[in-house]
Amino acid sequence: MKKNLLLIAFLAATISFSQAQQRPQRNPEEMAKRSLEMLDKRLSLTDDQKTKISAILLTQSKAVDSLRNAAGAQGDREAMRSQMRAFQQQNQEKIKEVLTDVQKKSYETFLTEQRNRMGNGGPGRVRETPAN
């Protein structure tokens, strides 16, 4: 019985690990395009807004890709996350400058939903609870 349970647990872990490894990494252009599509769907962007936001997102995607590659070689993931957060905040402010007041409210809601969905740092990470 114990052997069967161990075998099942091992198989489940192997399948889970192999599926996680099969997820292809998107290139910066694909990431920017996907982000623009999500924003356009939520905010109904004008053509002018799409052009401006696309440039911001492409710059951000290239920077994130560069940071990931650098962190992968050096192994300093925490420094990478810190830089990415700062860069994302700057770009969120740039995007807000392009939006109307109504769109800004929807964008803020979207960002809040994203943060809640992703938790503290991304999927699969355990949230730290503050000590009382």
C-alpha cells in the first residue's frame, strides 16, 4: 500500500514538473502584443493610444527579457525582481499618461486584479503572512 502511494506521488510530481517545463518562453514582441491586446480589450484603446502604449510595452518587455537573462547567468533573482518592479511602476505611470480619466480608473482596477491574481511575486509562490 505504501509503495503504491509513493509511486502515485512520484508520478504526479513528475507529470507536474514536466508540464511546467513545457511552457515556452515568449519573446519580447509577443509579450508586448499580448499585453496590448489585454489592455485594448479592457480599455477600448484608440489607434493613437495603441501605438503609444505598444511602444511602452515593447520597451518594457525587452527590458524584462534582458533582466531575466542577466539574472539567469548571475543567479541574483531578488535583484532582478526589484529592478523589474521599479521598471513596471515607471511604465504603468507612462501608460496612465496616455489614458483618459475613465480609462485610468479601469486600468487601476485591472492592475489591482492582476496583483491579487498573481499574489506576492507570481503563481506558485507562497504568500507571506505578517506576524501579529
